[in-house]
Amino acid sequence: MLTLIRSTVFNLVMPMSAILTVMVFWFSLFNREWALIVGRAWNRAMLGSLKLICGLDHQILHPERIPDQAVLIAAKHQSMWETMALAIILPKPCIILKKELFNIPVFGWFCRSCGFIGIDREAGSAAMREMLTQAKARAAEGFQIVIFPEGTRQKPGTSSRYHPGVAGLYSALKIPCIPVAHNAGLFWQYPSVVKKAGRITMSFEEPIEPGLKRKAFMEKLETAIETTSLHLAGMVPVPSAEQAGARSEPEEKAVYDSSHLGDHQP
């Protein structure tokens, strides 16, 4: 019962704070740099509120892999949490979203002002061409291009077909791709409104360098994301010694709460 009450309070704080933010900082909607600053501050405040109200903290594994330059970020999608987290973890995020999300008051306004990329899923190949054009322009400016290959949120322990858009981006942008795995869905449950107390773990996996063939890239990407996400959710055995050795880092390299997010940024 207490978890439901805390979740309800947080679910009220989120939209109310968003409305207040746009009322005070309305001018930021007309400048991408300002919108990114305000959006980052709001996301950081929300993750801090999540810890304070719901007791839901987080840690980042392998933060040394968080890039300062243009890369393709391919992340597991289980909740809204990872979108908010990546928006403040990455120095210059450019997130690829469903175009209809731009129509949501406040949230959509800031996404558009931040220069995020909207995809019209009904437009077919035309949507792919438009996405690639915009992604190339953002990458040339040093932005990290974020995409959720499955396209929609999945419950922990499940996955869906990885859409070809991520392979198209990898081939066209010719920059490294960093797989990102996590277990956010265990705590920020979808479609439930409940946010459970605990600690979300997000892991930045080894970069996939450009140049792989489409099939090899997709297999390597999906294996990296799904294997680690299942492991973080406690749904698979501990990795083999070779796999564990490839991932192991000194404990102090993990980031253990939201107060540290962004500390690595210049």
C-alpha cells in the first residue's frame, strides 16, 4: 500500500513539475541549447524525486564507456526511466522517438525544441530516409544518437524483433554503436503506475566498431543487449569466466546514485 501511495505522489509530481517548468522557462522552447539545459535539469530533478519519494535509486556500470563524441546508442526499452536517464547521462543526446510523442503537451514541445528526431512509422521508406538525414546532421554536430531498436517497451525477460532502422543508422553514420542494457522494468513497471523501491542498474557495453555487415552487426547488438539485460534482471546464470572477465571493472568505477549523473561531462 505504501508503494502505491509513493508512486501516486511521484506520478503527480512529474506532470505538475513539467507544467511549472514550461511556465517559468517558456523561452527555452525557442533555442535548442537552452531547451537541452532546461530538459536536463528537469530530468535530473525527476530522478532525484524518484529516489526521495519512491526509494528508487540507480547505478551505472562502465561509465568510462560513456562517449564525449558522436556515437550511436542502442538501448533496451522497458520504461520511461531509460529515456530520462540517457537524456542526462549523455553529454549531447539526440533521441529518436515516435513522431506522435511530439504532440504531447510540454513533453513533446521540449523534445522538438531539443532537436530530437521524430519517426512517422506509417511513412515507410520515406521515414527511414528522413531519419538518416537528420541523424547525419546531428552526428556531424557531435551528438550521441539514441535509438531503441525494439521500438516499443518490453517487460523484463522479453524481447521483440529488432527493427532495421538501427542497422540503417549504423551503416549510414559509420560511427561506433554502444549497446545499453538495464533492468529498469523491474522497478518502473509498465503499464502499471507503480514504481518499486530498489536500485536500477544500467550497463554500457563494449562499443561495436563501424564496418560490420548488417547481419553480423544485428546479431552482435542483440546478443549484447539481451544477454546483459537478462543477467541484470536475474533471469540467466552468471556469465562464463571469459564473458565476466571482459565485463569486469573495479567496483569504484560504478556510479551509484543520481547525484553523480553528469559528473563525467566536461
